[in-house]
Amino acid sequence: MDALVPLLVVVPLATAFAVVALANLPGLARGKSEGGDRLAGAAEPSRHRALSLLVCAAVLANLIISLVLLRADVGKIYVGGWTPIKALGIELVCDGLAKLMVVIINLVALVSIIFSWSYMQRFTKVWLFEALFLLMTGAMNGVVLAGDLFNMYVFLEIAAISSYALVAFGCEAEELEAAFKYLILGTVGSAFILVGVTILYALTGHLNMAKVHELLPVVGQTSPAVLLAAAALLGGLALKAAMVPFHAWLPDAHPSAPAPISAMLSGVLIKASGVYALARIVFNVLGPSSEYAAILSVLGVVSMVVGMFLALGQQDFKRLLAYSSISQAGYIVLAFGVAAHLLVTGGDRSIAALCVFGGLFHLFNHAAFKSLLFLSSGSIEQQAGTRMLKEMGGLTRRMPVTSFCCRIGALSIAGVPPFNGFFSKLIIIIALALAGQLILAGIAAGVAVGTLLMYVKVQRYALEGEPTGAAISAREAPVMMCVALVLLAVVCVAAGLALLPLRDMVFGPAEDVLLGSAGNLTGGVTP
Amino acid sequence: MGIAIYILTFALLLIGLYGVIAKRNVIKIILGVLIIDYAVNMLLVLIGYRRDGVAPIVSADEDVKKWAAASVDPLPQAMVLTSIVIGLGLAALMVAMAIRLYQKYGTFDMNEIRRLKG
Amino acid sequence: MKQQHGMTSIVKNTARLVSGFIAIFGVYVALTGHLGPGGGFAGGVIVSSAGALIVLAFGRRLATKVITDEVVHVADALGASLFLLIAVLGFLTGAFFASFIPVGDLGHLKSAGTIPLSNLAILVKVGAGLLGAFLALSAFRLAGKEPSS
């Protein structure tokens, strides 16, 4: 069973390289024009369908492996068989939190790749898209599985670089501008993460996360050097998680990307490389302290409020969804911040567990319903030809399946029972109130009302009313796109109904990892 | 002497950051990002330094223990190799995007490349 | 630029003679990566510079008849797959990425387990990858006659 864990990273990477090799075998691509450029395989649809099938199979295999690992008894995997005498080797850590994140990543990746079967037919060089997509998926799996700081940084960079290229995939003017801005800001953030890792290595002499956590109290947890490292790390990771004031890249990058990439970026990338890494660093490496808890809470609250206000005035559907991603990510970071604060001040541990559960459940839910909303916006864009809310209308009759799933997604994110968003927001608000942070609970409730308003607006303009302009001739989206939407809608409904069993089986071990009751990154398995 | 060189490395980082924030030309912004990358690489190599150290290469007829007591730290050098490769990939991507931006917008001025608003 | 592609015949002949040796030097640097400085990445950069020399000397149109874009992509993917294969073959001896070749004596060419093989894989990948990036960037021309790729 230990052998399955590295496969989560190896399978997407190997398939990416296989796709590049198979799509470019010389002599099989026709339609060469002068100058050596050609639409590779434009005359070979069957070969490209076969490659797309291979890619779907690879991501499905990854999802199956991650579901199998969910109940398996794995802990630390020592790469290369280097025995853990002095923690000098590279470790892959598959504890409760990593198992949860891996399931989320692979699920959203599978749905996105099913959606892109039909959606990407408008582009040439689809093999390039699939290769980059697989690289991004494999790298995100690597981020959550990494057991030492530098490996996490390297996988973070691989995922980020593939996402820069994917945002610019369409090569239109606005996509390039958005991708360039995203690239510059993302690279500066990554450089600061590396500065933080460097300083931590200089202080403790180890890169292994568990070892750094052990050695940090010796150096002094609030010594100026550790604070500098923490500031650099938290700044860089907050940029990856699109927290205000580091959010400037997100409202341009997410709408400009093709729809499956927007779903991946908004649903998984800012979670896996941003929020997950923040939680890991603050809880498991640096150890929660009052400064870090305060920083997380402030970042969360400001992101929630600013994201909501900026989203309310948007006329572009995808831009509204992007701003609302900032707001929802703020919920998760706020929940983690308050949990850290409770751990530091010695408050009730079960309330901290409830906060962490709320944050993690909201992370899962947001991956599901935000991807659903972005994919349905892609359907609408392809069929009705527009992204502006005022130019849509009456899609309930024209595109029944898409609008039904979009309605489920909008109701989930707005927090309407019995969908999953209601439960996660309720848990966060109750946990904040129980922790004594009544002002924060009030703000969270207010932002929930604001989210409801913005999605009522979306439903009224996009789905109800009379069709205008190009929406008059809109027809239902192709089958594969609808299949992807229906899958995500089922997940949204099921996660809301299966709340309690999910908490026992899946979220409980993840909470224990963050709160430290199972002992630092081992998930209960003795090393 | 010890602290001054670290301060200079951070000064290099800040120079790169100034290039990214304050310059309008796309190429100068790219150069600023590259300077930030090189500054971080230099910081990584510097923390592995040991006074009067030797390079971390072991030849066949050398006593490993004596070498280990005198060599500089090899792990930051391995980290820097990876970081240089990452910087190379980023540089290629940035330059390709800059060329495409010039084809689409006709200018390298960041203030003109601003169609996305709100 | 006159009618002929690329540079003058002095440059072309020199490039033809020298680029083979540059490539061999790159392979040498990669193969002795476990004994001295260098290794796969440095060797790959040197090999790709040999390819870039050919492209610069002969002009892109002539050079891409020999070094096509497709060959570069396939070599790129093969190098990376070889590296992954070495990692997965480590399962034969127990763990992921474990060394399945016995670690020999210090300082010999045939030592250090799977590291020389990994260096060769990285050489192919980096050489092809950098050459591909060079070919892609050199496909842009000045405004007027751009074969956009």
C-alpha cells in the first residue's frame, strides 16, 4: 500500500510525457505548412481522441488511488529507502489532511478533464493543453504529499508555471495580459517563499517539516530570525492563496483562462498551493502562536469582506465568480486563524476542532461548487457566446441541464439548505460564536447574506427572464460537458446530506493532524 | 564582514523588487524578476558557507571524515541547482509572453497594456 | 541579408566541425556528474548550445529540416519518461527511487548507483527542452512576416 502514494505523482507526470511523445511522433502529423509550423494532427482526429481518452483514464486512475488511500493505513513514505535515522532523506507524508486534499484535487481534475473533452475542441494543439494540465495535477498532488519544505516549494513552482502557461493558452490579447500579470506576481511570491525556507534551513539545519518543528523551540519561536522567515513565508503563501491585499492577479487570471482551467485554478490551485500550505506551515511547522493566528484572522476577514463587495458590482459572470473565490477563501483562512488563536490561548479544544472542521469542509465544498459554477459559465459562454450577465437570460428553457446544475451550484454557494454550503457556513459561524469572537461571527453572517444577494442576481440575469441577443439561439451543451456538470452537482448534494459520516471518516483525521493530537505529520502511525 | 554580505544580498532583492514595481517597460520588469531570483539563489549559497571551507567534492583517495569537517554545506548547493532551473523555465516563459504581448498590443509599456479593468 | 540563409560559409564550416565536439563535451560533463561538478543539467545546457549553434549558423529554415520541432518534442518526452522509469524501477529493490544498481567504490566512473543513469536522462531532457525553447522563440519574426506558432 505504501507503493501507491508515489504513484499519485508519477501517473499524471508519466501520462503528460506520453501525451507529448505520442502526439509528436514524426511522420504521423500531416498538414505541414512552410516554415515548420503546422496544426499538429489537425487531420488526425481519431489519434487525438485516443490521447484524450488516455488522459481521462490517467486522471480516473489517480482518483481511484486516492479513494483507496483514504481508508488505508499509510504514514510516512521514505523515498529511496533511506532510513529515518537523522531525517536527512526526502519523505512523502500521507496523513489525514493529505488524504483529504488528494481526493479533492483528483476529483476536480477528473471533472475538468471530462468537461474539456468537448470544450477544448475550439483550440489547436489540444495535446499541449492536456500535457500542461496533467503536469499541474501531478504537481498539486506533490504539494500536498510533500514532507519537507523544499520539495513542497518545487512542486508549488511546477504547478504555478503550468498554470501560467494554461491561463495564456488561448493567446488572445487579454489572456496574455492577465497571464503576464499573474506570472510576475506569482514569481515574486514564490521567491519570498524560498527566502522563508532558506532562513528556516539556516536556523535549524533541516528541511524536513517534522524536524524543523522539533528544532524551532530551541532557536526560539519568536526570535527575530524566525519572525522574518515566517513573514516571508506567510506573505508568499498569502499571494498564492489570493488573500487581500495580494489578490490583484486573480480577477484578471481566472476569467481569462479557458473554463476547465478556471475551475481548476479557483477550485483547487488556490486551495492546494495557498490555503493548504498556509495551514501546514502555521500549524505543523512553525507552531501556532498569537501573531500568526492574528495574521490569519485579519487576512481572512479582510478577504471575505473586500471580495464580497467587489463581487457585488460585477457584470461579467466569470469575474464575479473570481471575486467570490477570494471571499470564500477568506472564510477558510479565518476559520483556521481562530482555531490557532484558541490553541494558543488554551481555549476549549473541541471548539478549535469545530473551527478546523468548518474550514476544511468549506474547502471541500468550495472546490465542488466553485468548479461547478465555472464549468457552467464555460458552457454558457460556448453556447450563448457571452460572459456578460446582462446579455444572457432565459437559459432555463434553452439549456435545461446546464441551468439546473448552475442553479444547484448557486444555491450551494449562497448557503441554502440542504446543500453543502449551508452546513459549512453554519458550522463556521457557530464555531466563531462559541469561540467568543462574536464580531467575527457577525461579519461572517453578513458576508453570507451578501453572497446570497450576488447569486440571486446571477440567477435572475442569467437563468430567468427573457433571452436577449445571442442567448436566443443558445442550445444545450454537448454531452460530455453536461456529464461533468451533473457529477459535480451530485457531489454538492451528497456532501450536504452525508455530513456526519463524512466527519467521522474523512475530516476527523484531517482535524487531528492540524491540531496536533495525533503527533505532527504522522497521522497516528508511529515512525 | 559576515553580516555585510547578507545585507548586500537583501539589497539586491530589494533592487529587483523595485524593478518589478516601479518600472513601466515589460523587459525591465522581467529583468527585475530575474534579479530577485538570483538574489534568493545567492542567499541560499551564502548560508552554506564555512570559513576556509573546501568545495564539497570527494575524490577517491581522500579521507571522508576529514573532508566532512572542512567542506562547505552541499545541501544549499543542490537546492540552488533546482532553483536555477526553475528560474530558467520562468525566464523562457516570461520572454515568450513578452514577445506575444508585443505582437498583440504593439507596445512594451505596461501602462498601455491595461485592457482588463474593474 | 542576402539571398542565402544563415551566415557566411566560414561560420557554417566552423559550426559543422565544432558542434559535434561541443555535444561530446556536454555528454562528458553529464556522465561524470557524480565525480565532479556538472551533472545532467549542465551537460544538457551544453548539448543544447551545440544545437543552437547549428540553428544560428545555418538559419532556422534550413536547420529545422534536420532538427524538426517534432523530434525535439519526442526527445524531450523520452528523456523525462526515462527519468520516471528509473524512479519507478526503484520499487524492485523496495522503495520509490531506491537505487537498484549496487553502489560501487568511491571515485570510479561506474559507481553511485542509478545517479549516472539519471544524469543521462536529464541530459536528454534538458538538451531537448532548451533546444525546443530556442526553436520556439526563434519562430517569432519582426512585424510583417511572422509565422506565429
